[in-house]
Amino acid sequence: MKFLLEVTFLAFLAFAGASDIIDCADSENRGRLLCETDIHMHAEEHKAIEDVYVCPNNVLVNESALISCIIVKDNLEEDGGVAKIIAGGVGFEYVEIDMKSEESKGLDYHIEVYAEHENPDDPDDPDDPDDPDDPDDPDDPDDPDDPDDPDDPDDPDDPDSPDGPDGPDSANK
């Protein structure tokens, strides 16, 4: 199966246009979709069209995800333009992609940016599975709602608990 995926990915690369960008840390697992957009700009006679796309596009967004895959597809295929990463990219928290058309041609790109995992160095990451202060952590030994906690003093199924079947409060039930 792995071989088939690699051959399929290599075939995809072979048919990719000259101005396409396919930059993935892991070709089998792109990660979660972080940004996706289509860039359509009409041609202007005797002019080249240029545009820059930034992902994430809002610097105020608290997005600490590291980019794992960038796919830029030139839909014009022939006489399209050139796309290149001018800042950030795979392994960074952002990417800037510059697209420039041929003279008297427009831009028509589809862009997908994926993030594989959260930044492990971000102390405010709400999705960090190793965060000791996370109240939803299933491995938290002090979780009062953990049904499998052997030291839970209020466990009604624990014979040593005051609320258990043999506990001191069982006669009051």
C-alpha cells in the first residue's frame, strides 16, 4: 500500500505544472487543512499580474501550528505564471507565496496549506496532549470525574469509600 501511495504521489509530481509547488514533509500524511484558497485575477494587456498570499492570513489569529505541506496548483497549466515561496514554509508557522503571471496573462491558482501538529514550544496551546494543567486530560491523576480513579473518596463502587457499599455512610442510605 505504501508503495502504491508513493508511486501515485510521484505520478502527481510528474504531471504538476512548472509553476506548481508541492512541498510536503510527509507525502502520505499532509496533516490538517490550515488554509485553502483560489486566486483568480484577470489578465491586463501588456502587464504581468502579481499577488502575494499569506497563510494564516490573520496575524492576530493565535495559530501556533507548524506547516507540514504546501500545495500550489497553477490551473492555467500553459502560459501560466510562476509561484514561489518567499517567506516561511514547511516547518514554520506561516507561509508567503508570491505569484506572478506572464505578460498579458491572468492568475488562476488553487492553494492548500496543511499543518501536521501544534508547536510543541507553545505554552498556551489548548490542544497540547501533554499539558499537565489541562482539565480534560484523561491521564490527570487529580481528575475528580475520572471513573477509574482508585483513590476517589466519593466513588460509590469503592468498598473503602465513605459512599461505597460497605462505607460508614452506607447505613444512611
